[in-house]
Amino acid sequence: MLALKLENISKWFGQKCVLRNVHLEVKEGEFLTLLGASGCGKSTTLKIIAGFLIPEEGAISIKGKDMTTVSANRRRTAMVFQNYALFPHLTAFENVAFGLRLRRENRVEIDRKVSEALELVRLPEVSDHYPSQLSGGQQQRVAVARALVMKPEVLLLDEPLSNLDAKLREQMRLELRDIQQSASATTVFVTHDIHEAFSMSDRIAVMNEGTIEQTGTPQEIYASPRSPFVAEFVGHSNRYQGIAHKRDDEFKVETHEGMSILLPGKFEGEDGGEIKVMIRPERVEIGHDRTASPNSFEGVLERVVFLGSQFELVVKLKGGAEVMVHEANRPGMTFQSGDNVWVSWSREDTIPIG
């Protein structure tokens, strides 16, 4: 069953269109991430789902009910903000209980639900602490408990990890995902961080300039991007452009830099058509000798960058094209700038991107 559906949502701020024909479906219990750069429209989309903003065009339904013009306080949604928005004069317990008290639930039920919510986020011991006495990660989990205690039909998370330091962010990714799964909460999460999106999401919607460019699992988004923007945004890539040529039921792309790249066997394109292709750096092999791969090219190693767990190598080919290679850091890595090398990759690792 669909928990949330957005159909052709458009939104303007004055003369500026910030969302254009946005269509999105979120299944019950799913963790879906809106991923994109600052200003792409992801937070605006979240506010429209919450009811804080009303779209000029389109429709929103939650659990099959039209919510397009329903006010925020009448929607079964709950939002965790970037700064958590905890009340500084209330304890963790009272912060979590706040919404229940507004609903005038009885004291026994409030005590039970708040205790369960704090237990869910693994913070029962801080119930009498004030926000100033809590770490950033604890404040975040209290904010999540305050949202979950209301039993929302959709949980909305607006970059809740952005105020944490790098190490705590990594820890909280896993904890937040565990909490979401334990609560079976349908969740829409906003972030500009690719690692957050990949490690936490069931599906990702990549946004760009007010539109959704592609929706899919993290693996689909990374391995099969449908546009040059998605290909570049979700990771490093070698990108080339040229003309597709068919020879004996096989397609090759003759790039503008003079490379002849064999395309995957499943490729169905037009002979003589313009095409863009992408190869991920970790799929490229590098060596001092030519391999049997049909996509094999000779060049000079121009740059070696140490990145801890791996090296980033840049090879300049004889025709002028550059190939980036990500090579695992392992004993025996002997490549140095100035080396004559060969780079190669499987035809199936050449990805057409439009």
C-alpha cells in the first residue's frame, strides 16, 4: 500500500518556480531519501508534504486520502528539523510528551507512550535531562522520539544529521536507520550527503533544479544513472561523448578524443547517433601491460593521490583523454607519476547515460 503520493506538484516563490511537476510515491514502511544540492527543492517538497506550504499545482495523498489543502495540524505527519527544535526549558520526557499533552491524552497513557518512545531510541536514562545536558546525538534521538510518539503516517526528516561531527554522523546513520526499521515508520529523509543517502535508504529520489531526475534503489542510482547529472552527483565517473557505430551486431562509441569504446551487448541505440557514456573509476583496471579487454588504452600516469583506503590515479591517454582509476591500497602498489601504463575495463562497465 502507498503511504504517500505526490502527483505533478509545482510550487512558485514569486516569479521563481522551485518545484516543477514532481511525482513521487512512497510505500508503507519505506525509507525514501530526497537527495540533491542546496536549492534543488528537496526541503520545499518536505514542507509541502507536511502541510507547511501549499502547492500551486498537483495533489498530495496520504494513505489514499487527499491532503492537498489540509492544514499541517490535521495531517498525520511529524517532522524532525535540522536543529531538532527541542524546547530548552523542558526535560527530554516533557519534550517527547508535548504533542500528547496537546491532544489531551490521559497521564497514564502519556507516561507509557513516552517511556516506550525513549526506550525505542535507546535513551530511557535521560528522561529528566534538559536539552543543554544532552549531546548532539542524544538531542537528535529525543527529537525523533518526539516525532514517533505521535504515531505519524509519514515521518519527515530534514537533514537531521548535518549539525553533528563526522564521526557521530556515521554512528547516527546506523542508529537512525535501526530506529526507523524498529518503528516500521514510513520515512522521507532530506540530505545533500551521498553517503547518508546510500547507507540509509530503501530508495533515493535525486533532485535537480526543482525536478526529480531519477528514483531507484541506491544500487540502481549508482550503477545505472539515467542522466549526466545523476551520474556525476552520486560519485566520480569517467565521462566521454561521441558517435555510436554498429559493426557485426556490436556497438562502439568513437569519442571526440579518439577513443574507440565497446558498448555493452544489451545496448540498443542508433547507428551514427550521438551518445554519452560513463565508467566508474573503481571498475577501471590499471597495469604496466596490455590486457585482453577490448576496452584497453595506453597512456601516462599523470597523478597519484593517496586517499587512505585507496589511491586515485589519473592517466592521460595518447589522444588526450583522461581516465581516473580508483585502486585499493594494498601491499605492492608500485605506480608512480610518469609511468607508462595501460587502463582497461569490461564492456559491461561502460554505461550509456543519454
